[in-house]
Amino acid sequence: MKLKAMMLLLTMAFAGITFAGELDDILSKHIEAIGGEKVLKETATLKADGKFVMKSPQGEMEIPFNIAMKGGDKIRFDATMQGMTITQCLNGDKGWQVMPMMGSTDPQDMSEDEIKPLKEQADYRGDLYDWEKKGHKLELIGKEDVEGTEAYNIKLTTKDGDVRHHFLDSEYFLIIKSTGKGKQMGMEFAYEAFPSDYKTVGGFMMAYSVVQKSEMGEMVFQFNTVERNPEVSDDHFTKPAAAPAAETKDNK
């Protein structure tokens, strides 16, 4: 019995080492597929414009946007809706937004729940790049079918305990599906995201289309143009001062 138990433990240990080696190989091929270590390190900024389409039982709403990213921890998103400009911005660990639809054109600080998805989006190199330095844990679950395509299912657990799954095409090693949880207006929801239409921008591979599905509805993000390493000032991410209060007859 002791010999059988020892053999079982050795078999399990060997299987674990093999699986870990397979994960390392998959990650290495993924990094090469999106541009390689050198290109990723030298990608300091990205700028893009496009549109996102919000779909609901009531119909569709198309909203044009501009986005700028820098250093992996700065992102600014400006969208035009019904003639008004909506802005959400992450500058390091702090975030601010302008939401005229809520009755204010002054910049307001964002809550932690609002900042969290921006931090994910600002990391344009992706979850799987430098995952150990970011404090993530990875586990190769195995292969699964994603709408007819064989894909590796990689489970990612962040240092905060959030769990996401990334599915990599077994032939091209690009992410074709991601799952996770988000929060909006205090309500948590599960989502599925499907990146597609990959194109190379200065050697950096990007998905030009992402369909996100959740119980909150369906959104489609589409990029029109993308620039790699354009000039983007740090001031672009700085929270502007509130507009001065309008003078009244009493304080003239």
C-alpha cells in the first residue's frame, strides 16, 4: 500500500509539472502572437477612435468615442452622446469623470468600483503579460470549444481575489473569449467578452472588435483607427479644475 501511495504521489507530481510546462509554453506563444516581448515593452502609448453600440430590447444606441492610454496605468475615454461629452479617466490610482447626463459638467472623483474596470482596460498589454509581477495566479484548466474553435482555458486569479478566464485559440494563441464579473451602480454581474478582427499596429496585435454580453445587455466595441506610440501628454489625464461659479447680481 505504501508503494502504491508513493507511486500515486509521484504520478500526480509529474502531471503537475507537465501541466505547468504546457502553460508556460502557451503563454510564451501568446506573447509572441501579440507582438513579442520587445514590441510590448516599447509600446508606451496607444490612441484610438471608434464607436460602441449598446443593444437592448428597446433598440440600439451608437456612441462614437476616442480613447488614449499610456504606460499601462493611464486611460482616458471620451464619448459623445446626445450632443454631450462623457469622460472617464484613470490617472494612476485615481480616477475622475464628467457625466453631464447626471446633471453636472464638473469633473467628479470616481469610486473604487468605478475605477476598477478602468484599471483592467488601461493594461493594454493584457492580463497574461507579466502576470507574476502583477500578483496574479494562473491555472491551465484545459481545452474547450468556443463557438467551434478549440481554445485553452486559462483561469486567472488577481491579487484581490477576482477570477477571470481567458480562452486562447489553440492555433493562433490569441484571446477569443474572456469571462469575469463586473459591477455597475452597486450591482454585480457576470460577463462574457469576445475579441475578434485582430490587426497589427506597428507590430502590436490588437482586437478591433469586442462583443460583451451580460445580463445588463450587449455592447459592441469597434475601433476605426489605432495609433501606436503617438505623443500623449500626462496633462491629458490630469483632472481639470471645476468651472468657476457664475456671478450673480448679489455678488457683483
